[in-house]
Amino acid sequence: MSDTTEGASLNEQLLDCSRRNNVDLLQDVFTALDNDSEKIAELINHAKDPLGNTCLHLCCQYGSWDVLDQLLDQEGGVEIDPINASDGDTPLHVAVKYALDEPDHGTFICENLIECGADPRIRNKHKLKPLDLVHGNELETLIDLLQSAEIAANAGPVEEPEDIVDDDDDE
């Protein structure tokens, strides 16, 4: 199976469309993988730039919402919290940094990452959580979003109380 189209590998094409918000190129990549959700998820999870950024990191860095939306909609086990090599950041860390320059769009991206299961409690190599990257009160909506997500994540999985109830019902 060839991994190239017009000289660029599928990895390179995926990273490029993530930088440039190029949905057409993304569809070409998916088509080259026969729209197979497991192959697509594997490419999304393993394609990295020299700094260890996945396509999710790049979408968050450049505000490439259209591509990110399609990546997050993929089935097959897309990793929502990959860690990059440079700072140990997750895509949520990167989206928060983007929000410092583009508050509304960046907050929107952060909100969608959290809705898809991004963990706001993960610390990078500098021991910072995404919330720790926000300084001052100019991004109150983002701060509220990240604090609420941390509280929800710390509350634990919903299944735990159900398991306890199920155990009590056994007679």
C-alpha cells in the first residue's frame, strides 16, 4: 500500500491540512484510507511533526476549526489527549494558548475539546494545567469553562455510583 499522493505522505498531508484548515485535502486523505475509521484514527494518532505535535495540536495552534471538527468526529479510537514532545502539551493546552490571542475562537475550540473528553487536569512538562496558562481575568469565559471541566473530571466517572447500586440490588 502506497502512503504517498503527489509526493507527500499521508502523514504530511494530514499535518498540512491541519495547519491550513484544508477540509478538501482532509477528505482526500480519508479517501486514500478507504474511509476506514480504524486506519483514519491510527493516522490521526500517529502522524506527528518534528516537535511531536499531532494534527489535533496543529488544528488548535492555528485555529483550524473545520478540520478539527471532522477529526473529532472520527470513530475508531482517536486519542483526544496526546502529549507533544516539546512542552508536553495536550491539544487543550495548545488551544488555551491560541485563546490568549483569539479569545472567542480559542474558547470555542477549548469547549469542543472538553465536550469530546479532553482532560483539563493533565499537566505539561512545566507542571502546568491548561487553566494555569490563563493569566488575568480577561478570559473569564475560558477560565469558567476550564474550572467547570476540572470539577466535573474530579467528580469521577458516572458508572461508579451505578456499580454500587447494582451491587446492592443483588440478592
